[in-house]
Amino acid sequence: MKTLLSVELTPLHITTLPLKTPSYTHTKKYKIHAKAKGFNGAKLEKQKSIINEEKKKMKDEADDKIPDVVMERMIVRILFNVGVPLVTGLGLLQVFSVIKEQNLWQIPRWLPFLTTFITFGASALGIAFGTLSASWDAEDKGSLLGFEEAKKNWVLMWDEDESSNE
């Protein structure tokens, strides 16, 4: 059987008592700040929300909404200008694969890389060209290829960008 032994330590005694009056006086006075954190939280939140709403209104007024007709026209042109080069690139890769498997022609290694680079690059550029080549006027349908609209819209886009930076 184990026994628990307890050893009691004698408490330490302080021989000198602390002075009841300190030898120095406090010269620092604390002031309540009216805008301290926690005192005006509700008012600040209201002010911030009002400022944010005003900024949103100004931004909405500055940005014009794109008409649905123009948006649909842009989407169709983007899909066409991205889809055709993409499908062409994938089709050429399949054609190169069949030619190599059938031993019809020894295709150089650089040819699939070059065609992929060109067709997929054209597909990436199709996003920008699809947007710029669409007529931004809701009443004007625009031309088939959209080169005239792209020239006009390119200038408009950079004019708006320069005016917003000033």
C-alpha cells in the first residue's frame, strides 16, 4: 500500500509594510475621446454605408448599360471567332494523327506545334475581335466581317479609357 506524504511549507513573511501614500502624484489625466472605438460604432457604420451607396450610384450612372441586342450580337461574334479557329486546330491535330498512323507522310514535329499555336492563338484573339467587331449601336446591324466596326470601336474604347484616366 502506498502512502501519500504531505509536506507543509511555511508561508513567507513580508517584514516591511507598503507605504499607504505613494511618494509621487499622477500628473497624467485621461480624456474621453468622442470618436473612440466602441462609442460611435453605429453612427460610423451608417456613414460608411451611405458613402458606399453614393459611390455605387455614381458608378452606375457613369457606366452605361449595354443593350440586349448589342450583347447578343457580341456573344454570337465571340462564339464564332473563338469556335472556328478552335475546331480547326483540333481538326488539324486529328488529321496529322491519322496521316502519321497510316504512314502517308512523315510529318515534321514542328508542324503540329505551329498549327496549334496559330489556331489556338487566333481563338484567343477571337474574344477581343468578337467584341470589337460587333456594332455597338442597337439600330445598326453592322457588316458581316466587322472590320469597319472594329476600327470605329477600337478608337471609341481608347477614347473612353483616356477620358476616365483624366
